[in-house]
Amino acid sequence: MRASVEPYADLNLKNWIDSGKIPGPKIHVTSPYMEGKGNYRLPVHELTGPEDARRTAEFWADQGVTSFKAFVHITRAELKEVIEVAHKRGLKVTGHLCLITYHEAADLGIDDIEHGFILASEFDPEKKPDTCPPSAAGKDAVFIDLTGKSPQVHELFQTLIQHHVAITSTLTAVEGYSSDRPPLQQRVLDAMSPQAQAGYLAQRVLQPPTRLFLKKEMELEYAFVKAGGTLLAGPDPTGLGGTLPGFGDQRQIEFLVEAGFTPVEAIHIATENGARFLKEDDRIGTLAPGKLADLVIVRGDPSSTISDIENVEIVFKDGVGYDSAKLIDSVRGLVGLR
């Protein structure tokens, strides 16, 4: 779940789509970043303490958001208030965390943690309570040597599983920082504005490769699921700018197969797991009589060849079919314009 930077635009877009004013997907609107002292993003409100966290969460819940995104510097006391507000209304809380460890977030009742295990600050030997580590160097050195059988990893897995905390895999985001790894797909470049395309290509050259982190993240996510954990999947279209929604979702599923999951398991993670997490699995997420006709028709057989998932021909939403090629062509050269 990505935090909203323009929440009213997102809420209006959802309302316009739901009312039939314009075509579009089903949207779950996440709150703006719930961020504590130390914020480094210009459009983000910096919480001043637990009371502000509660008021802010209540305000956005009243506006219609369906989930909350805790961010890097939120404190335990602030996150506790956000979780209490959200859970009283049946809403979810996820987090991109640093100041708070995964263990602490699980104890507070968070529902999901984003970006796999590469951001888990408890692996950093310099981590101190209520602070982000001074740099990532210490954690990175430890992270590379971790396995699913490492005592600290096993203990973290058990904590997350016992507290029913899901982990969202965003392997495409990790890939984006591996300049010798991401393939250049023409369909992605064609969708970008000239400015976005030039910026992305320049960043690919400048970014030092981190392939070992990508491989290690795959290994830990696979071990987490085999230990009984719940994995979700998303593209996280940030980083160097080459991960686009839709295309990024497909790439993410391909990565799960590379991590060791079967194609069917990877598709299950990206569909049914997400629907169950959102408590909508009675309507979507699998094909069954009585469920909504939300379908993706592809050419080929992704259950045996996962790359066939890129060959989308028709997307059905509520039983209405949309020509995928025409929709993509309609935004050619526009992604990245504001």
C-alpha cells in the first residue's frame, strides 16, 4: 500500500471510478504518510506526538481512506495511536519502518510491513531504541550473511507469524537499484514521458549495483512463506523511476518465481493473498461461482511459463472487458508528466 501524496485527488479518483464517471480499477486509498520528527519529504506532514497522530488518523479516516501508511520516523507512541484509530474502524495499517523495529511494530498490532526484510532495523548492530541507525552500512554487512535458519531471522519470522503480520514483497524496487540487472523493456520506455525516460536511463548508469541484496531478499521472503508467513506483492513504483504500475506488478510475480515459488504459488501470493488481507476474498482473488468477474486474460500459460503473464489481452472488471493494448497506447509517452 502506497501512501497518498495527493489524497483528495486519490479519493476523488476513486469516487469517480466507483460512480461510473470514468473507467478505472478498484482503488483502496491509503492515507498520506504518517511520519514522525525527522521527515525529509516536502509534501509530508510531520507528526508532533501521539495526540497529533490520533487526530490526523481520525481526520483521514473520516475523509474515506481505507488504510494507513506509517513511515520511517514515526515513534512507537504515535504508531500505537494510528493503529488504535484504524482498527476501531476496521482499517489496516502498514509501514515502511526504520525508527521502529519489525518486532516492535508487530507487538503494537501493525497489519503489514512493506519492502520485505531488507529494511528491518533490528538487524543493524548500531540500532538504538527510538532512533534510526546512523547509516545502513552495519545492517547491510549483517544482512548479506543472514539465512532463513539464522536465529535472529527465525525468531523474527515467529513473531510476525504469531501476530498475523504480513510482509509485502517489492522485489522490483530492489531490482531498480541493481544497474547491471534490470532489463530495459521497450514497453516501459514507450510509456514514459521523454523527461522521465531520460532521467531513468541516467540513473541506471549512475547507480552502483546491489545484486547481492536482491538475491538475499528473495531467499528470506521464500523462507518466510515456508515457515508459515503471509507474503503480499506490489511493485513500489519509486526508486530510479523504471518500475511502472501494471508492468511492475507483472515483473514482481516473475521475481517470486525466481525466488523459488512455483508460478501458481507466485500468482496466488499476488492475487488471493492480497484479497484475503483486504478481507475481500469472498468477492475477489480467486475464480469461483458467485465472485465478481474481475479477470485478466493472457495469451499463453503462466502456470507453466510465468513470463506469459506479460501477454495481457483483455482485462475484465465487474464483467466488463477492456482492451489492454488500447488503454496502454492511450498513455504512451505520458507517464511521469504532472
